[in-house]
Amino acid sequence: MSGIEFNRVCRVYHASARTIVALQDISLTIADREFVAIVGPSGCGKTTCLRMAAGFDFPSSGSVRVGERAVRGPGPDRAVVFQHFALFPWMTVTANIMLGLRNAKVPKAEAEQRVANVLELMNLQGNEKAFPHQLSGGMQQRVAIARAYVLDPEVLLMDEPFGALDAQTRVLMQEELVRLARVNPRTVLFITHAVEEAIYLADHVVVMTRGPGKIKTIIPVKPVRESEAWDRKERIEDVMNEPSFVQLRTEIWRLLREEQKGATLKQS
Amino acid sequence: MRNRSLRLSRWTRVALGLFGLTIFFGIWGAGSITGLASSTFLPDPLSVIGRLLKLVDSPYAGHTLLEHLTASLFRYGAGLALAIVVGLPLGLLMGWFRLIDDIVTPMFDGLRFIAPLAWVPFAALWFGSSLGGPVLVIFTGAFPPVLIGAYRGARLIDPQLVEAARMLGTPHRRMLTEILLPDAVPSIVSGLRVAAGLGWQSLIGAELIVVSSGIGYMMVQAQAAVSTRTVMAGIIAVGLVGTAVDLLLRLGEGAVRRRFGVAGPSK
């Protein structure tokens, strides 16, 4: 069982005579099977947090742990879904999903069964032999999610996964992800700048400040979702019209607007 | 980017190409037929073409033109194959492992500016003058573009694809063969086209000096016999074969780009 723990993480970049503090003193604990979304203005370092959990980037001080271990590099126990999908263009849908299983030396029959299961789970049947460029953006992101899910990872790291999709596809994918989270709950760290998306999907929403990136507030959404029974509504627009949802959204927007104002004042 | 404001139909462009060739042969023909230049100094186009056709079935310098060309193409194929076998994996390794890049690059940069022909004496000395020597000379011509094509392809891969592959637990060997290699294919094919041209040029140079068969050898023998028409026929044969090889590779390049280039980052 794996949670994610950021313990007093700082990340400093050195750019020609200037030192940029990207993240300052980030402490955040994501419990096992909890869904946490980070929102914040662009450039606040939210993607850097995810990259550290993935093992693509490392803290200048402090530590990042996933499960019992400090993160030392990328690995299939922490599957990443990228904003621009990062599918291998020369591989078919099946080959893309199969790569991680082949790397893990999963026996062929079992691997094929698992790929078939995940294709069905993500409604991708009939596209097995297609190449990524032959699919729509939404379909490509389904493949990327399937590629992550098939590894049965402890932790799922999603970096603005729906940011490159059009509005309608985006809503469908959000509903899909909620369905998936119910069938097969995982520890999820989800980066987005869409406030509604964060509230709709997450158990906790983390609001970050800009320059240097710090955690401003952590807003619990799960208690509201459970007491107001959002999960009984199938459609995202019905949930979004709930007064409790609107209240949370207003609050988060107010927090983000403070950041925006701060930035404008600093620049002028 | 070329100025494309002047849009011409395909046939107009073919006609323009023919027009250019006509001017070229016109000036050549006018120079020789009017007697402005003596026929030894500048043989006229028609007699050269006649000579070329005759060489196809009657032996000169021990072999017919086709036999000479076959001998040349055999050496050429061997040298090019060697350049690919060495240059392609080395280029990918340099693109993936920083250490190998740091070791090989200074040596490679020092050597690649030496013209292939400069190696001819040593190539013959070390590897013999029938196959080994000429193959080494072609190799020195064709190797750099093959290596650079593979290296550039591996270095210019979208970093996110590398991250995705690492996240999926891809081991180094598979990283090279299943991620970097297919991603680098368009760049490798471009390098191959350059390599094919340089290799063919280098071969003719090598054959002028060392061997006892091949199109270059035939031209040297003709030069010794002051048969300028034969030399000129050889030049045309070299040009035609070179063009044919490039045309084949260009067709292959198109097919490969359609298969591997789509949706990938443009390079």
C-alpha cells in the first residue's frame, strides 16, 4: 500500500547568476488510495511536484517518499499520464500498452489478457492495431491511461492529463476517470489548472501560491461529496450545479484570485 | 524556405529541367562540332554516347562496362554496409550514453574532416588493393553521415517519450532498439542518402589509384591511352549510376517517412 509524502521539499534552479526558488517548504501527505488534485497559477511548481514523485526531478532539500521508499528514479510502480500523451508514434495501441508488461517480463498469455481487460475498461476495443496519429486526442489519452493502468501501479501521477483535449471530450474523460476510480481505486496525484475538474475528481484540493511555490491551503472535498451525495449524480453538470459544489468553487477561485492580484502588484 | 510564390505545374518544371539539359549539351556540342575545341580535347556528345553504348558489350581494360560497374557496385555495397554496421549503433550509443559521446566525439570530429582520398595509400597498404583498401576508402566517406544521422536522431528525441519509456521500466538495450532507433529513422535515412553519395564519390577516387577492375580503373586505363571519349563515357556512367542509387534511396526515404515520420516531432 502506497501513499505519497513530500517532506519539507525545496527545489532551487540556478539560471545564469540568478537563483530561482521554484518550490519552498512543501509538506504534503497523500494517503493510500486518496485522490489529491493540485491547482495553482501557471509557473507555481505544481508540475515539478509531480515530476519529483515520478522520479524525473529531485528536491534540492527535503525528501519525497512513495510507499516506504524515497524516490530515486522513475519506475512502473508510479505510472505517469502526460498532458501530451507521450505515446510512441511508431507503435500500435496494443504495442504501446504492452511495452511496460514486456519490460516487467510478464508471461505472454497473461500480458495479452491484461491488455484485453484494460482495452475493454477504457472502451478501446477495435482500435488495437491503430497507430496513435490515427486516433483523436481523447482516444490517445485513453490509450495513455490504459498504458498506465495495465501495470497495476500503486500510484498514478497525472499531469494535466485533459489539458490538451477539447471541452466536450474533457468532460467525458473526467466522468470516465471517476468511474475508473470507483472500480479500481488508486493513490492519485492530479495536476490541473481547472478548478471544477479538481473539485469534481479529488478528495483533497491543494491550492498553491506562485513564486516561490508554496502550499497555500488544502481544501477537503471528500466530506462534502459524501454528505451531499454527489456520487449519486451521473453527470458532471448536475454535480456542478449543487450549491455545495458552487460554494467550494467560489472559495478556491477567491484563493487563486488573491494570488493573481499579488502577482500583478509585484510586477507593477 | 524557398520562395514559393511562383507556382509552376509539374510539367512546366519537367520542361524547364529539359531546357537546362539542352543548353548544357548544346554548348558542349557547339564547342566540339564547330572545331572550337579539338575532338581529343573535348569529344562531342554524340560520339561519347556512341562510345558508351559500345562499351556495354565490348570489353575495355579487360572487362565490359557492365562488368566494371558490377565490380564497383560490389565494393560500394560492402563499404556502405560496413559504414552502416559500425556507424548506426555507435551513433545511437553516443546519443544515449553521455560517456560514450564524450569519448568518441573529439576523435570523430578530428578524423571526419580528412578527405577519404587521403586514406588511399594507407588503405591499400593495410588492407590490400582489390577489396579491403577500396572498401575502407568508401567507409571513411560514408561513415560520418551515417553516424551523425543516428546520433542526431537519438539526441533530438522528444524528452517526454524518453520519460514515458523510463517510467515503463524500459531497460537500456530495449531503449536503444525499440525507442531511440525507430524515433531516429527519418534522421538516419537522411544521413544514409548523404552517405550513399559521398561513398560513391570516394569509391571512384579509390579505383583511380588502386584496383585492376571497376569503372574508375577503366577510366584511368582510358586516360593512359588518351581515349578521352572513353573517359567521358565513364564519367557519364558514374553520374547515371549515382543518380539511380539516389533515386532508389529517395523512394525508400519517402516510404520510411510515411511509416515512421507521422505524428513524430519534425526534425
